Amino acid sequence: MFPPSRIGSGATPLRVLAYGLDNGEVIPAELCQWIQTRTGEWWGRVRGVAHSANDRLSYPLDGQVVPGAALRPREVGRDGVPSSPRPAP
């Protein structure tokens, strides 16, 4: 179900470093549904957009299922507006 964390050996090619998904990014997303697994864990179905490391590509996440531990409430500023971890373009 999940591929190995790293495929191959040696240094990561430059094209992968530039155009690969930035998996360290915090992505603002909408939680659409909670799903309970048969082992009792909770996962969330989310909608948002992930970006490549160089920010040239975007990957829509429409209905992506992620572990509940990866989700957290969005921080709200003093003005009541949710803050975004990504700077505006």
C-alpha cells in the first residue's frame, strides 16, 4: 500500500529535489470527513493543494486520506481569519 521511503541508492537527482513533492510542508486543507479504521484509528479525508519543492508544480488533494495524527486545527489570528503557513505569492 505504501512504497518504500526511498527507492534506489546514492544521491537524490536534482530534478527530484526541485520538482518532487515537498513532504515537509504544512498544507492548509479542509477536513471533509473522519474515517475510522478497523484497528480503531481515525483518519481524515481532506481537500487541499500540495506543492513541489520549487513551488512550480501543484498537486490537488481532493479526497486524500491521511492519518489523524497528521491533522491539526488551523491557527486563527486575532482578526478571526485562519492564518496560512504558506506566504502569499
